[in-house]
Amino acid sequence: MRIGGAKAVALAGLLLLLLLLLLAGAARAQGAAPCTVVYGHGRNHDASQPQQNRFWDGLNAEFHAAVLRAWQAPERPVRPLLLPVAATDLGRNLAQLMALASERGCSRVLETALFADYESGSLVARLRLYPLHGSLGPLAAPGRLSVGAPLLTQQREFELTPRSLERLRPEALGAELAAQALQDLAP
């Protein structure tokens, strides 16, 4: 089957246009900023203390939301994942985190944590940024991702007392730690 002159030129033009569109899409995908999963979880779970669990969940939610707001920008797309203190199955938590990161093509995890370290008598607010290694994207298998060593840690510790808990402002603390982390990451 032969295609005549005008049809051949039109077909060649159409193929060239499709090739250019594919190349432009690939260039955009390469230049697109990889996302970061902003992952928060509580640590002070006590099955016999539901009111205390709700207290820690509330503090963590406020802290996580402030970090998320500060971190999110067009050049830093984020995907939130906040788990309650009752989510104590670490394997399941990690699987959920990796599935989200893989599905969304995220290359980093920013962990938010606000918790009581009863052994040291400290109230700890911490951000840790980790790289993710492995295949990303909707077709990648979540099990192929691994978490690397922390790239950055921002941490504040306070004496764990009723007064420090009363005076705690998780939103301000989260915004402050996130701003400091972004400053430390700036070129």
C-alpha cells in the first residue's frame, strides 16, 4: 500500500508532532520536583489511657499540620500521612508509608514527631528528612523502596513537666523547625 504525496506529508507531520509532544512530556517529567511524604506518628500509646492518647494525637496533628504548611510549595510538592498513636504496628506503618511514596513518586520522607521521652524526662519535637532509594511511580512495587540515612535532623527538647505541656504551642514549634530545616537545606 502506497501513500500519495499529500497524505505522506500529512502523516509525517503528524508523527513529528506526536514525537515532539512525547519529548516535551518526558522533559517535564524529568524537571518536575519529586514529592516528599510528610509522615507523622505518635509514640506515647497507652491502651488503658484513651484520653491521653487523644491528647497526644491532637498535639501531633497540630505539629504535623504546621510542618506540612511550611514545607509545601510549588517546588516542594508534599503528600501527607499522619498516623495516630494507636498505630503501633511498625511493619504496617512502614508498608503504608512506602506504598504512598511509591504510588506518588516521592523521593523523600520528612518525619514529624512530637513525643514524651519518659526515660530522660524530655518532651521532644523532631523533624528528620530521609531519602528514599528504589523505583518510584504508580507502576513500581512498594517493596522495592528503601529508606536511607537521615539527610537532616531538626530537634528541640524541653523538660517534660505539666507546665511545659501547658505552654506547648505545637503549631509554632512545627513552623519554626520546618523553617530552620528549609534554611539548612538551602543552597
